[in-house]
Amino acid sequence: MAPLPQRARRFWETRFSNLRAALEGFLEAERGQLPPWFVVGLGTGILAWFALDGRRDWAAFVCLSAALALAGFSSKGGRAERAAGWFGLAMMLGCGLVWVRAYAVAAPRLGHPLVTEFRATVERVETMTAKGTLRLTVAPAEQTLPPQVRVSIDLDTAPKGIARGAQLQLRARLAPPPPMALPGGYDFARDAWFRQIGAVGKALGPVIVLRPATGSGLDGVRDRLDRHIRDRLPGANGGIATALATGDQNAVPVADADAMRRSGLTHLLSVSGLHIAAAVGAAMLLTLKLLALSERRALRFNLVLVAAGVGAVTGIGYTLLTGAQVPTIRSCVAALLVLAGIALGREALSMRLLAVGALVVLIFRPEAIAGASFQLSFAAVAAIIALHSSALARRMFSRREEGLPARLARAMLAMVATGLAVEITLIPIALYHFHRAGLYGVAANIIAIPLTTFVIMPLEAGALFLDIAGWGAPLWWLCGLSLNLLLGLAHFVADSHGAVALLAAMPSGALGSMVAGGLWLFLWTSRTRFLGLAPILLGAVAAALSPTPDLLVTGDGRHLALVDVDGTPLLLRERSGDFIRQVVAQASGFDADPQNLASRPFSSCSRDSCIAVIARGGRHWQILATRTAQSIEWQSLVKSCAQADIVVSERWLPRGCSPRWLKLDRATLARTGGLAIYLVPRPYVTTVAQRIGQHPWAADDAADDQQRMRYGPRRSGDRRLRNARIRDRT
């Protein structure tokens, strides 16, 4: 009988061989069973569900996809027919998957604003240091409230003991999750629906802690680590250090976060691929170096396999420590797939592995594909893989026997080419979601990425480790200097002339055309790939020619912005908050603070209303907007309405108020939501209701009105808004 150590070794070798065969079968997935185009089809079906209007359109899309799949599989053709069949099947599954999930996560929502006092258990705590607030996600004990509510309290008045698991008693003003303020903006109601948040609000008065949290588990570790880092780095750089260690970006000051965004460095604040790769790479390197010190272990064990296992554990631990957000989970899954490929001796990173990572995310979180985070991260990785898998890149960037200066120059060329490819790929997505994109990000990232990966993160990790013995002060000082250098670089690039490209609104079709062309360019390896340049160019031209709205109106009618001929948005109310100013600036493609309408000579404003006369498209438009809820004399109001082309008010206007073109009062805005009005070359309107359609997170009254506007009796004003192309009646 063989000695016990040899039997144990044979046992584990057999188990590893079986595991290796299973992983090879999973990763191989046949070159035709799970091609990247199947995942593209799945994503296309999910996005189609978000883009289409309602149940009839979703059902029609599922039927058309099923017909395509049936035609592809039943035909006696070759590879192209089977590919069409698989693509149709994937689209059908994607649309059905997100459709089912959207209704599976349905949770009660608050129907109207109210002020109430209730008890609740804290489920999540987010410290918004830059805004001076503490954002809580709580589970109310009262059955009359939604199961999850998000409440903000002032940071300076927040009592101690608030953490996950704490029981509170508070009085708050709650409201339903707000939809996007203007067409093309951020849809918080959609994200709140999938997170099962039924109300949002702000605490009124003191918050009483009935039972403080114990501070145990990962939440307690994260909270103690957060306080420890801020204690060592109390300045602005402490917010960056906290974001790198715990994933909490809320401690970053607003000015620094804006500078990072404008300079193209904001991805460094979000724990994602770069940070996971740095943590996993450092763990693997240390494991290899330490184990290689023993000749016996180096000869008896596969050190690469052991290091890959340690790296996997490190990546999972870092993901859990930083809160297990969707971008971090996505990056961790991709890292685990890469480590599995390394352990099996396969290519470390390929488009097929990226497709498997995307498939895992889409199966469990199909709604993630509609967000900017998913699109930006996967697009960046796909661009890197496509670039370095091309024949030209392999010839130029592969290692060879040459001197040190030539190797450094080749490495620098590869870094610049990679950064340029990533930035070009991400610009359309950033313009679509954020209406702006940094143009100097390539140069900034050439310095910032190595600084963060090889200097800041190792210094911070070393300082935290040495703090166990109280010796971390020198490393904290160096870490603070390097973070200040990073912030200085961000502000320098952000303040440079022409650092940001702006776009008021990109049509969804333009982005879809560019994404389709990019996928064709990335996934094909032959010269056929260059056919993808045609839809990319077409989408870029459509985006460049997209017009800027002439008038922006929020869904409550309180805020109106008239966009001047020089692109400056002019606000109706002088005391508009920072949120409205930011939303209006983004929707008008303006890179500064909006100004006031009353300051322009073509407007005449009183305490209660404003009248502006502007020239657009060879004619003059007269706009009347109310500024307060105070009553106005009926005869004067009716006379002013008759002389105006467009009337906007937050109140209900009388029937006698009949403008020449468009009447937007409280009743109309309740159906349409926010609006963007275009006056040239032909006047037309886009609304938030058109963007949301009949998706489940649409407000019930707005969805019913939208249904009636489409399929039931319509008034003339409703018909004009639905057609979205309104003829000039003058």
C-alpha cells in the first residue's frame, strides 16, 4: 500500500483533473454553443424591452424574435442560418428575462407625498460627506408604508449608533421615487423599481435610535476602516483613499469629483476592473515570491495554480469589503474567469471569457445593461481585447530582444494606444448618459493609472497593515502626497481649455448604431470587421447633428429654462437649487452655471410671471410662464394667454387660457412629465412620458393617461403632444 501522503496527493490530483476537465468544458462552451454573438443577442433583447413602449410592443418583439429563431433553425442552410436562429433565440430570451424580472421585483410604492412618523430598521447606510447628509435605506415597521424607504438626514445632527441593523424612530416627508426630470436624463424611478425602493424623503426633526447597531460583520469592518482612513487623512485626499478601500465615493468633495469626471479619471473612484486587477495581481505576486523561497514547495506544487487561488480569494474578499456593488461584482466575475484560464493554461483574457462574464451578470441582473456602469466597463475591456488581439498590435507590442530604451518606448506606445482606444470607445456612451465626455483622458490616464495602481494602492495597503503595530504614519504621509498629486492632475486637466465635449441630447438610434458598429468591429477578426465603421460613422453624424432644445420644462412646471442662441440656459426662477441647475445644464449641453431669464432684455418679469419673446426659425415666439402659485386676475391671464404661443404654469389654468400653440399646465404636465421643446426647423416636443412608456415604474396616473392618449379618445392638445410634430397654427 502506498504511503498516506502519496495517496492523498493522488486523491487531490484526481480531483483537480476532474475539475480541470469541467472548467475546460465550461470555458470552451464549443465554438458554436456560446459564441459572443449569443450574448450580444441576449443584451439586444433586454435593451429592446427598455426601448419599446409597452406590452404590445414587447409581445411583438418576442414573436418576431421567435420567428427569426424558428426560420433559422428550420431552414436547410448553413452556418449563417444557424447563427440567425441562435441570435433570434437569444433576443427572445433576453426580452422575456427582463420582462419577467421587472414584474418579479415589483414592490409597493408610495402613491402620493406625505409627512409621517414611523419606526424602521436600517438596511444600508451611505455617508454623503460632500453634501453633509447621511443616506439611509430602511425597512419601516408600519404596514402602510413601502417595505423599503430611502431617507436622508443631516450629518451634523445624526445620532450615534446608526448602522445596518439599528432600529430608529423618525418623522419624515416621503414621496414616490421621482422619474427623470427631463427627457434623456437619469431615471431614478427605474433604478428604485429594481432595488425595490418604494419611497424617498428627508427626515424632519431629531432621529431617535431605539436600538443601536452592533457594528458586526462586514458592515462594521467597513465602517471602522472608513473612520480609520479619514482619521489618518482628514483632508480631501482622505475621501479618495476611502473610495479606493471601501468603495464609498460619497466622501469625495463635489469639486474634486467634478474634476475627476471632467478629466476622465472618475473610473478610478469606482472599485471596478482596475482595482480588482491590482488587488488580485498583488496577491498573486506576493504568493509566488514567498512560495518560491522554498525549493521543496516550488518543485512539488504548481505555484501558479496556488497563486491563482490566493488571487481569487483576495478578489472575492475585496469585492465583499467594498460593498459588493454591481460594477465590483462584474469585475470580480471577470477576474475569476481570467484566473480560471490561467490555471488551465489557456489565454488569460479573450472575448469569449468577456462574453461569459457578461452572460453571468445579465442572467442575474438583466437591468444592469441599461446603466452607464455596465456599458462603460464592458466596452472598455472589449476595446482592450480587440486592440491587443489584432495582428498589427501583436507585431508592434509583443516583447522581443532589444535594449531598455526600445522596450520602454514600446511599452509607452502600447499604453498610449490602449488609452486612446478606450477613450474613443467610451466617448459616445459618456455623451449619451452624462451629456459630456473628457477629451484629455488619454493623457491624464497615462499618469493616473500607474500612479494609482503602483503607488497609491500599495502605499495605502501597506499603511493599513503597519497600523497594526502603529508604524503606518510614514506610509500615510507618502500616500497623502501621491493622492494630492492625483487630485492636482485632475484639476489641471479639468480646467484646461477644451477638456470636455458637450452634447445636449444624443438620439438613442445614434448610440445604437455606434454600438452595433463597434461590436461588429470588435468581434470579427477578418477584414469583414471594417464594415462596422459604416454604422459608427452614421451614428456619429446623427449625434453631431442632433439639435439643442429651445425650451426645457420640468414635470412639476415649477422650473423652465429657455436656451439662448449662444447655448446659455436661462432659468425662470432665480432661486433654483443645485440639482435643477445641474440637470438643466446637462440637458442643454452647457458647461457652466445657468443664468436667470429676468436678466435678458427680451424678457419682462414680475413677481408672479415672465413673458419672453425670442426669434427662432424666422419668426418670433412669445412665451408666458408663471413664477408663483399666487392667483392672477382672470381677465388679465386670459388676455396674456391669447397673445402667447406657449404658456407654462405649475397650476391648473382655466379653460379660457388658450395660447396660440401649446398650453402646459398642471393637468397636462401630469400626463407628459418633463418636456424638451424644439422650435426649429419644425416645432416638436419630446416628453418624459414618451421615454418611460408603460414600463412598470411609470407613475400610475401617467401610464393610464398615456394609454388613453394612444388608444382612447383624445383632446386636441393630447393629440398634438402624442404626434410630437406640432404644426404652427399661426
